[in-house]
Amino acid sequence: MSNELPITALAEQLGQRLLAQQAQVSTAESCTGGGIAEAITRIAGSSAWFEAGYVTYSNQQKTRQLQVPAELFASVGAVSHEVVEAMVRGAQKHSGARYAVAVSGIAGPDGGTAQKPVGTVWLAWGDGDHCYTERRQFRGDRQAVREQTVAAALGGLLRLLAEENPTLG
């Protein structure tokens, strides 16, 4: 599954596959600010397969809404595989959805470091049994990083529903 399809087409395919499985998905978003949930809810009938969207921009809200352990922020930072894994598990637990995706990153133009430059994004996908995480380095301005993150998140969900590794996209 390529991430080169338009975001709306990815969301439409996701909906078709979730309906076929009679399953739901939830999102836990930081750097995309709800963009994944927005793409999903562009699709008519998405209420049959979209359970909930959590926009947890601050670390405090990641802990409050998704039970991300607060000590992770000091030890590994918000943009890390540990945090997105905890976000995806929290979204699954609180929404009851079988599938979830989580993202945390540095969209820019500020906030990057040598270890985590602007465009660094961690994504996580969960299916109830497994959790997959991936670090991506996107290029472009803030909007471009956010759009690439939404496309990667949806593409990974499609691969997960096809019983493929979502990080191989």
C-alpha cells in the first residue's frame, strides 16, 4: 500500500476495510492536531467505523487522557516510540476500538534538535494484540510534515488491516 494516494482515498479505503471487518479505529494525535481524525470523518458513514479521536497536544493531556506515564517525557521525550506506543494503547483502552494509530512529532518550523530535527515523527499502530512503531523523517514546511504524517498514519492502518507490518510502507 503506497502513501502516494490522496489522503481522502486512503481514508475511504480504510473505511471499506473496517466495515468489512466490522471493526472500529481510534486516533491519538499530537503534531497533526486532529488531522487524521478529520481525514477519516470526511468520509460519509464514518461513524460506523470511527470510534474516537484524542488530540493530546500537551504532555499533561497525553497523561490525563491516554495514561502516558509522565516520567517518559523526562526520560525519552514526547517524540519517542515509548510515548506513541503508550498513546496507541491508551486510545484503544479508552475507546474500545480494536485498531488505533498515534503520532507525535516536530512539525516545525521550531522545536527541532540535533537528535530530533524538525520533521521527526514517531507513529504507532495497534490492533489489540500487537503494537508497531516507526520513526519517520519528513521534509518540507509545517503543513507538509503534517500532511505526510496523516498519509503515513492512514497507510499504516491499511497495511495493518491487511495483516501486513504497518511500518513497511
